[in-house]
Amino acid sequence: MHDQLLLMTGLTTAASLGSAAWQVIGPERLPAGLTDSERRRRTALADESFVFRWMGEPARWLAALAPRVASPAAFTRLSHDLELLEIRHWRGDEFAAVKSLEAIPVVGMIALLVGYFAGPTVTAIAIGLGIVAVPFVLMHDLRSRAGTYVANVRLRLPYVLDLMTLVLEAGAGTLPACLERAAEECEDHPLGLELQRVLTGLKQGASQADMLREMDRRLADPDVRELVSTLTTAEERGIPLKEALRSQADRMRRREVQWLEKSAEEAKVHITWPALLVMVACLLIIAAPWVIILVV
């Protein structure tokens, strides 16, 4: 009788723990009261991410905790970088939370190695630091990728403006026609992707000025902001578009030359210490035989 009672108690406890775990770790269940857009967004995330589909509740708990661990502005920048890189549907805090959950197996393996050589306290600290460090590494990586994306757009802009000017001189009198031609020439380039976004918005009925300002908001680059200001001002005041594009391309090329000169001067400073180390190593290689002879 006693064994049967223990068995029933164990089964009941296991069922309770399993039910509680299923409420926390299980397929994503959309609560009532969500808007249609939020429901579609969460459904898309569940289809895209296995971790979000099966651990949606822990992911949202971590996402709610994230702004307390790091600055909310950091997650706002992360959301902006995700939008810029076309990693769709994600908010910054949700993306960081899901990546932290994905890192748990790796952190667990590292913790096992640490636990083999250290005590449980050090292991627990290592696990906590590992899970917390993942979002910061992730944000740095996305920030770097977004910066490279914007830099590639900036470097290609002067040449695309020259192309648009040539298209206007050849008889295409509208900006959308110039943008379409430029997008075809830069099909696999970040600038081509941005121009395609503008053209898609124009085809959906958005105004030209709004789509250009949206591109400016996404890229947040001074050169792009100046270009958007030039195009919108030319449209509002009736300034010939090809003259505005030509002058803008010339200004961007001059700034690019200045940037290259500045980078070359900075490179001279950065190469000083490596060059000094190489020189010392060469001197040691040359002097070593003489030193050995004198010592021996």
C-alpha cells in the first residue's frame, strides 16, 4: 500500500510538473485580444524561429527583462538595425531574448567544462554571464553589419547619381524612371535594395517625398539626408533635376576624396606600432647569432 501511494504521488507530481512545463515550454499560443497585425507578426515569428515557437513565453519574459539589463536605446537601435538589414518581424528585445535562449546549450557545455575544474558557484556565475553576454555580442555584430551596409550605400551613391543624370539627359524626365534604372544597375548591392524599397512604395501609392524620407530614416546617413533634401527641394521648387543631381554627385565625390585622405593619414598612425614590433623582431633575428657567439 505504501509503495502504491508513493507511485501515485510520483505520477501526480510528474504530471503537474509536465503540465506546468507545457504551459511555459510548448507551441506558441496566441492570446485573445491581439490586433490582426500583432497576430500575423507572432505567427510569422513562430514559423521562422523554432525557439520562439516552442519557448515563446520565456522569450517574452526575457524581452521584458532586457531593458532593465541594458539601455532601452540600445534595443531601439537593434530594432532599427534589424529593419535596415531586412530581418523582418522582430523587435530588438525579442530578437536578443531568442538568441539568448538559443545560446543556452553552448553556455551549458562551457559551464560543464568550468564545473569540472571549479565549484558550483563559479559555474552558476559563468552561466549567468554567458546568457547575459549574448545580447551584447549580438548587438555589436548587427551594429557592425548595419554600419557596413550604410557605408556601401554611401560609397556607391556618387556613381549612381551620375548614372541618373545621364538617364535624364537621354530623355527620361522623371525621378522614378531614374531610380528604376539605377536599381537595375545595383541589383545585388545595398543601394539597389534601398532603391527597390522606394520603388515598391511608389507603386503602392505612397508619395515620392515620403518614400525618400523613409529611406533617409532607415539609413540615417548625412550624405543620404543631403540627397533626399536636394531631391525634395528640387521637386517642390521646380529646379531642373539633372542639375541638382550633378551638383550633388560632385559634392559627394569631393567628400569621398577627403574621407580617403583622412583614412590614409589615420592608417599611418595605426601602422606605427606594428611596424615598430616588426623592426624589433628583425633586429633580434639579426643580433641573435652575435649574442650567442659572445655568450658561448
